Amino acid sequence: MTGVTGVLDEAIKKAAIAWISVGDGPAYALWCLPVETSLAVISGPGEQFAPGLAEADRATVRLRGDHGGLIVTTEATVARLDPNGPEWAEIAPQLATKRLNASGSADELTARWAAADCALVRLTPVEETLIAAPDLGDAAGSATPRETPARVETRKPFRLHRVTRR
């Protein structure tokens, strides 16, 4: 089992994004921060959408390898960090520096997260539920796109002049 946990440890160390699902819900691609042998994820108002993650006890985490394909799937315990606790003070500033396109400094961002009641959770893998390649199976894991108001029908291209056929 040590070889498999080595794969998990390496996947966590290199993780910048993880596919996380709660219960039977769909998996969401969430950016994350490796923290020792677990992952830290922020969600909430003004941040990434992760329905049910803040209230969950367990979640399913899928991680990719260097080649971009799925290499590890595991259940993880979910622990929501208290904004006044020592873990928040240690992890939130590190996570804030990794946040792309954030306005303000890391301290301002962590203060905004605490004020907006954003959920900073720590996902710790449960090794007994670990499934690594080649035991993942052949299923691609793809799904049809979910409905979203961001999808827009495209129109036919506009032509300024009439095109004559020869």
C-alpha cells in the first residue's frame, strides 16, 4: 500500500486543481492549495462555487497526474476551519497568495473571506478509500455540460458583402 500512498502524496503535492464532489452531486473543478498531506479549498460569496462542501463531513476528491489524466480518487474528510483559529491564520494567507486576479493584499483578502463567511476547508484523504491507476477502470468520467446562464447561443457570422459563387 505504500506505493499507492506515495502516488497520492505526489498528486497532492502537485495539485493546483482538484475535482471535488459531495455525496452523489456532480464534481466541481476547484483550485486548491496542498497543505502537508491534505488540500485547502476556499468557497463562498465572491469565490468558487462548491455547493454542500462547507457543511459536508466527507467528499470525493479526484486528482490528475503530470499527463493531465486522472490518477487518484479518494474519499476525504472535510474540516471547516474557524476564522479565529490557528489553522486559519496559517493556511488562509498562503491560499490568498495563490489566488489569481485577487484585488488587494493577502491580508485584505483573508479579512474579506472571514467577513463574507467564506468556507475554508481542509480535505484530508482517507487512505482506505484510495483508488489509483490501474484500478480506476476505463470509464472516462466525462459528463454532459450542466445548464448554466453563461451559455449563449451563437449566431451565424455576419457578412458585409454578398458572396458570389463561381
